[in-house]
Amino acid sequence: MSDSTPSFESVLAAVRAAGDAASLRALEREQLGKEGPIAALLASIPTLPPESRKEAGQRANRMKSELAAAVAERLQQLEEAQLAAERSGAGFDATLPAARVERGSLHPLTQVTRELEDLFTSMGYTVLDGPEVELDWYNFEALNIPRDHPARDMQDTFRCDPAGNVVLRPHTSPVQVRAMERMRPPFRAIAPGKVFRQESTDASHEHTFHQMEGLVVGKDISVGHLIGAMKTLLRGVFGREIEIRLRPGYFPFVEPGFELDARCPFCKSGCRVCKQSTWIELLPCGMVHPNVLRAGNIDPAEWSGFAFGLGLSRLVMLRHGIDDVRHLLSGDVRFLEQFR
Ligand SMILES: [Zn+2]
């Protein structure tokens, strides 16, 4: 014990002479840490003769508090010295760049959604919202997809109850019916939002993705109106005229139904994105089926309309050349910070 006293004095001297906070902290860890000499001293007390244990314990604790106090005192001195130096201008360089502030940004999906909302509201459309947990009636029945309809198998729907009366919506189309319940024709509406499908995920499939439904109901609405709206949409997204074509497509809630293809914006003669065809399958659309109008309490003899279901996730991928849909909801900052 007695031979540790001189070395303790030299430790105290080293603390008082420490030149900066980092070396002081290192010294503190070395001396007061779990592996330090004072910890060892305390640990050895039970091995001492009983009559000397009390004194040894008191001594070790005194050393501990004395050392801690010396560290705190020296730290304060160092901080004050640094502050004084900064105030006097020494060691302070006003031309050094400031600490970088990380700035957030809007998600590319949010950016595209907002642009499209601006575009469509400028054409007189209303922006609607609908529940993500939806009733079977809105999701299927009212969209002309009855219980026994084979089209129900086309979508792998997440069911929320055993009977399947409540589902996570696999498309934004139920908002069509909700829109017709709330608004009297003529009207135009879009409904962007999340949809869910029970899929094994890969580069082009994700269980959660974004769509935007569009619905226009009025007098004598025709396929020509539909084509006009789609061309305006593409011009808004890609900033120039994009050629489109309609192919017949089957969807129970439209008649006639179409697959709308857009001329590949990335190539002239075929590329990876368009699978060498120069056309990109962009969205299903068509004239609203009379049964759907009826489900929304609208008389198909008096009114007609068109509807489309735009894949927002897909559009964002096309626009930015993103090759894996899973990036979109990954929350990976390295991906997101590319869209500032
Ligand atoms: Zn192409």
C-alpha cells in the first residue's frame, strides 16, 4: 500500500499538467476505470487482514474522490483557457466552413403526387382521399366484381377478417364509388394513395405501392376525352409531348377497357426499360361500366364517364430510371438524398 502513494502523487501531478481535454479524459479512464489501480485496490480489500480493511477502504475512496476532483478542476481550467483564447481571437478562423447541416427533402413519390395534383386541379379536378382499409362492397361489388367473379383472383388481396368483408385495398378504384356517392355529376376527381397486395417482393413487385385513380363523369364523355386527359398527364410528367396508344384490355369496372401504352421516353429504337418494344405499358383505363355508375347512384342513361388507374410508383421509377421498386419504401437515406 505504502509504495502506491508516490505513484498516486505523480498521477495527480499528471492530471494537473494535462494539456488538453482528450488526454485528460484518457488519463481519467486509465486511473478511475474498471481496470484501473484504484479499482484493483478496492477489489483486493477482502483479502487483507480484517483489522486493516477499514483503513484501506477509506484510503482507496479518498484517492478516488481526490483524483475525480482534480480531473474536474483541470477540465474546467482547460475549457476556460480555450474560451479565453477564442474570445481573444487566437486560434479562431472565421473563414473555416461551418458544420454541415443535413437538409431533408420530399420523397420522389410525394414530389410526383404533388405535381400531378397541381396539374389536375388546374384542369378542374378535385383531389380525393379514401380509406386504405376498405369494405368489400367498395373494393369489389360496386366495381362490378361480384363474389364469384374470376377477376377477384387477379389481385392478391390482404383480408382483414375471415369472411373477407374488410380488406386492405389492392387498388385505388374503390374511391370511384365513394366519389360518386359524395358528388353529383358532372365532376372530375383524382385520388392518389397507397395500395396493398399480397406479393412475393422482387425488383418489380412490392406489397405496398402507390396509385392514382382518376374519374370523370359528365354528359357525353367519350374515349376522346380520356385520350386528351392522358396526353396532358404525360406532358406534365415528362415535360414534352409523348405519343400514346390504346390496346383493348379487360377490367370489370370499365367497358370498353384499355391498356394505355406510352412511347418509351428513353429511346428511339428499343431499350431495357421498354424491353426493346419502344412502348411502355402505363395504365389501365376505360369508360366507366354502367353497373359501376348505378352502384354510385348515377343514371347511365344520362351520364357517362372515364376512369384510369395510374401506377405512381411505376411512374416515379420511369421518370428517374429507378430499377428496383423496393428502393421507394426502403427509407434508405442514401437513396432518398438523390432527390433533393
Ligand atoms: Zn425504350
